[in-house]
Amino acid sequence: MPAVDMIGYHNLLPNPLVMVNNGHTVAINIPKLTEEEKANGDFMPYVRGGKLPGEFEVEGVHFHWGDKNNRGAEHVINDIRYTMEMHIVHRNKKYATLADALEFADGAAVLGFFFNLDEDDSQGLTAICRHLHLIPEANDAMNLTITFALSSLIANVDVDKFYTYKGSLTTPPCSEAITWVLYPDPIPISPKQIARFRQLQDTQDGALVDNFRQLQSIGNRRVFMRNGNNRHTLVEALKKELDYQKWDWYN
């Protein structure tokens, strides 16, 4: 299985990026390119390769986190649930909008990255965390005065190693339209940074925490892994190999 190519991930995202507290998560909405920008050769970051059925253009970024440090992520690996999980959402280029894409099984791809509590800040989250106090309540939104490249959010992650499966959105309407790509190499996040996420409010004026979906059974889904050297196999097949430990995957 080939790696997932992240085309344009080192390019600065178009302005203005809009950061929203929608009462359920913190989302970074990425604007579309203008016709002038397209004429100048600019393009939106997109991904391809792996088990992806096409090319998928970035739509936005959002986060899931917990009230406690031992929960927050929406996926569990080897019985470990990380402090936070970031989703970079992409739409299949053959569909005009994300809403349209979610009507089809090949409509969207989500790249998931995990954050593990550490004494060091996540440098990629610095700009985001610095502005969280400006969107304290549900439905607050602001235009970021800066932009960044998606690669800055995932610096030092080994993107050659990942797990992938066909699944659903973890938020309503939970459409069965997602190719998930999950990178198990965690990113550090400091106590100060995660505390800023936990200070936000939800739609009921309570703390916006534990905004992850209840764990779901893996069912009959097939989960594939790539360990960085073009090798891939079904997770079930790993039970017959020496490098099998325990892989618990939920979406």
C-alpha cells in the first residue's frame, strides 16, 4: 500500500481562516480560493494514495478532547485513549461541496492525528491556542489574523505509518462516507494548551469537554495498516505474525 501523499500541505492556507466554537468543537474553516488565485496557479491542499478512492481536497480542521487527560480522542489504540484528536477533513474533488460528498460512500477522507500530554507545547497549536479565549461561548467565531500551513500542525509525525478503514462521521449525521486515515505517532500538547480548550463553553453554557463519540464496535470493517516500508495487511492477519500485539479500533 502506498503512502498517503499530502499535496500542498506545506503551502500557507488561504485567508481569512475562520475559527469557530460551534458548541461541539473548535473548527478551523478554510475559505475557497478566488478565481484570481486559481489563475495564478494556487490550489487547495489535497491528499491521494493509500486506500483513498481519488483525490480529496481539504475542507477544514476540528478537534476532540476530554475533561481528563486519559480521554479525548475518538479512536483507541492498544487500550490507549489520547488526550486529544485532530481531524483534517477532505472532500472528494469530484463532488462540488462537502454536503454533496457525504451522500456517497467515496465522498470524504479524514486524516486523524493524536495529541499526548507532555511538558512541551505543540508548536503547531500555538497560534490556535493563543486565540481560543476570543471564542469562549458557543457560536462565537473570529477571523484569524494569521495563516499557517497544515504541515505545521503535524510536524515530526511519521506520516509513513498509518491505519486506514472505511467508516462513518463521528458527528451527526454519522454518514457512512468516510475513508479514515489515522497516524498513531502522537503529537505533544502541554497542560496549558489543553486547559485552554477545556475553558470553552458548549451550547448549554457548560464546559465544552468530552466531545467525542461513544466507542463503536469495529463490526465487519477491515482495517489496514502501513508500517512505513510499503507493507500492508489486514489487522486480522496480524494475529498470525510476531509483530501482532493488540489492535483495538473503533470509529
